[in-house]
Amino acid sequence: MIEYGLATTAEKFLLLICFTPWYLPHHFCKPGRIARNGGAQRPTLQFISLSLLLVLLKDEVAAASSSLALPGCQDKCGNVSIPYPFGIGSNCSKNSSFEVSCDSTAAAGYTPTISIGLPPASEVVEILPENKVKIITDRLWLFNASENESNYFLNLIGTPFYLSQDRNVFTTVGCDILGYMISGGIRVGGCLSTCIFMSGTVEVNKRVRIAPTGCNGGYGCCQTSILPLLQYLELQSSRETALNDTAYAFIADKEWLGNDFNVTAYRENPTAERPVVLDWVIGNGTCETANPSSNCGPNSYCRNVTSGDGYACFCNRGYEGNPYLRQGCHDIDECADTKTNDCGWTCVNGPGNYSCSCPPGYHGDGKKIGVGCMKENEVERYIPWVIDGTNCYYFEWAEGNK
């Protein structure tokens, strides 16, 4: 027995035949048969079923193209979309590095997590375009209230993930605290967070924190960028004076921090979740030396990435979707939205592109910014203008014979 929820396109086609009200009791799908009723012609079952089949196929193709996950796989966990090569479960991801777990017992509802580097698993906040993923991890956070030096580290070696240089920033909070980063036993960056002397303090030479907001140029806080291609990183801090202030150091998403980082608010809740952005690659090597066709689907192209040791796939111009899926990049109908085409008259959509045309009796390129459309008895007249040494052209239309 066929269940509607699990029926394939072929099964749906048979169901249509069985339940079509115009079913002819002789033989189904007799070619070329026309049933007449009072002089009126009615399409045969073959024509009716074929039309409905085409509708079903169109609906299924549209549904498949709208999903960014592997066919038959869950494409969301809670409110987070999980596009391939990521996947919920081992059978739905490219490999174990991209495998996502969907925790249905979390107090906040369904929460996606991924095991990147050392445990515990990191929460997936968002899988971003341009091969980035935003996670929440405590592996890049340092809190030191009493020791002179401490460290925390993240190890991504052996995975396709890298700390995103353009999205993350290193931050140190505290008075006279030197926070720094170490990779491969070498210090690869850091900054000194200082405070200033204030008169009238109880303790001589006691420094206090001022400028509670605005880490850039403020006191009690400093920030610096991180190096590219980092997969192993340790955070360390040390007190540069006898002032026994609490030390904080962490790496976090720039967009989460914003342009006005509130130092006071952070000190009041230093364990608040801090998102970190990772870059990832789909394959090692380069587009020239590897075999990108094994990872990049049709209507897509391979691009070497500078944020990781490998390459990534992207949909061709005029296409959108998931380049890592078979038939994942589908044509954009530029004609459906006037914002995506510059046609002034008729827009004709094509594979990966579109064209503009003029109505009968007119000629030209049919574009809003261009020649446009002119009547057949109109000719172009170019009047050159010179602006700052650059030639531009102003078009006038004059009646006349071609």
C-alpha cells in the first residue's frame, strides 16, 4: 500500500490514474483516443495524467531546489538552517567534520551543536555565506582572578576549519594586563590593557578604570587583530604591575562586540556567551591541482580561498542555491523582480542570464540605462561631452529615415 507521505513521483502518477474522475474503463493510457460527449471533446486520461505529472515534477523540483540540505535530510535544527556539506547525522553531512547534532532536550528548544577540535561540542549559532560558521565555544576565553599566568587554547588541526581573521578580534580587559596569543610556541599577537592614575585615590599609585565604554582608545581594555590561517591558538595573560586586577582575554566575533564595547558590562557578566566565527574549506589543495568537480555541483565554480588551506565552491553568476549539492545551483529569474534587471520594456529570462527586447515597431537594446527602445523611423544622434577628461555620451533622438 502506498502512503501519501512517502510516495515517489511515479507512485503519485499511479495514484492519479487510479483516482482520476475521467478514467476510461477499457485500457488506461490508450494513445490518441478522444472521448466525445454530445459533440464536445474531452482529453483522454493519458493527456490529463501527463499534465498532472508535469505539475508534480515541477513542484518536486522546486521543493528540492529550495532545500539546501541533502535530499531526505533535515534542513533545520530549531531556527538554524543546516545546509550541506553540514548535516544532521552522519548520513547527511559531507564527513564527520561537518556532522551536526540536534539537541532536542535543551531548555531553549532545539539546539544544533558541532564537535570541532576538543570537547565540549560547540553550539552552532549560524552557518553563514562565504564559507563561514558562527559558533559559541569556551575554548577561546581566559579568566584569571588570582594566578599570574594562565592559558586556554583551541585546536582545529586535522579539521577543515580556521579562525576567521576578518570576523574575529582579540580583546584583553583589566588594568595593566598583557594578553597575548601563542601558536606553535610562538607569540603571534597581543595587547596591553592599561589604566591611568587618578588623584584622590585611597591607595597611593592606585590605578582605577575609566572610560567604561569604547575599547578603541579607552582604558582597561585593548583589542588587536589575529593572524590568518590559524588552527591552533593559546590565550595567555600576565600582570605587568603589582596591581592585582582581574585578567580577561578572549576572541569573539567583531559584529557581536560592536563598535562600542562596554567594558563595565562585560566585567559584571564575563561568562556571557561569546560567538566566534570560523572559516572552512571543502577540499585541500587548489582548484588547479585538486579535483573540484567531486565537490562542486553543476552551474558552480571553484575558488581558492585565502582564509584556509584549500578551496570552496560558489554558484555561477545568475544562479543561486547550494553549490555543494547536485543540481544545487538553480537559475535566478531576474525578470521576476525589476530590481534585478534593467529592462525598460520586455525582459526575457534565460539560463544564468536575461535579455531585454523591444515591442514590435521599435528597435534598440530595451534597457533603462542604454539605448532603450526607439520607433523604427528614429535614428540615434550622439553628442559627446567631456567631464574631467573622461568621455561620456548623451543621447538625443531625432526623427528621420534610417
